[in-house]
Amino acid sequence: MRTKMRIMGFRGAAIKPLNEVAAAELGAELLGEATIFIVGGSCLMLEFWRHQRHQRQKQLERSAAWATLQDEVDHLSLVLEALQAQVQAVPSQSALEELRAQLQDVRTQLQVRDPPPEPQAPPMLWAPPPATPQAPPGPEAKPTE
């Protein structure tokens, strides 16, 4: 009771003692309020810890996603560098056109120097047998007229 009076701001010098029934009633009230305060505070602390754990889990997921994205960006940059090297290694369109023009010049020079060969008959699949030499007409064989 003294504590309650001090909390409320009363600074009385003499407080008369409470009877047993009033003391039991004040004790029960104090115990009930303390129980409610402890349960409420425990619920708040548990909710706070649960929220913190959830936030840590989300942060870990974000970090993992960020690391995955970074790895993919690094991989894509390496692929891009390789493709750029390949593009630089391929001759440009103007170089190809220049080579085609040179090839055409060489072809025209070859055609002027060497006339095209005459077309040959296609190979025969069947050839006649070679002719046998005939004997010159002699006295025995006289042509009859």
C-alpha cells in the first residue's frame, strides 16, 4: 500500500495498517495486473523477435538474389566480350566487296590470256571395234567391172 501511495504522489507519514480482507484484495489485484503486464510484454517481445527473424530471412533472400544476378551479369559480360572479339575478327563488308572485285579482275585477266577451251564431245559409252587393216588388192582378187 505504501508503494501505491508513493506512486500516486501521497507522502503520508503515518499509514494505518490494512485489515486482512483489504490486504488480500489489494494483493490479488496487484497479482492480476502483474500477470496481465507480463503476458502482454511477453507477447510483444515474441512478436518483435518473430518480425526480426522474418526480416533477416527476407534480407538473406535478397542477398542471394543479388548474388545470382551479379553472377549472371558477370557471365553475360564475358559472353559479350567473346562475341565482340568474334565480330572484330570477321572482315568488314567493304573488305569482302574489295576481295570480290579483285577476284573478278583476276577472272577477267585469265579469260583474256587463255581463251576458253573448245567443248569436247561427251565420252561415249560404246565405242566401235577397231578397224582391221585390209590387204591391198593383189592379182588374185580382181575387181570385176
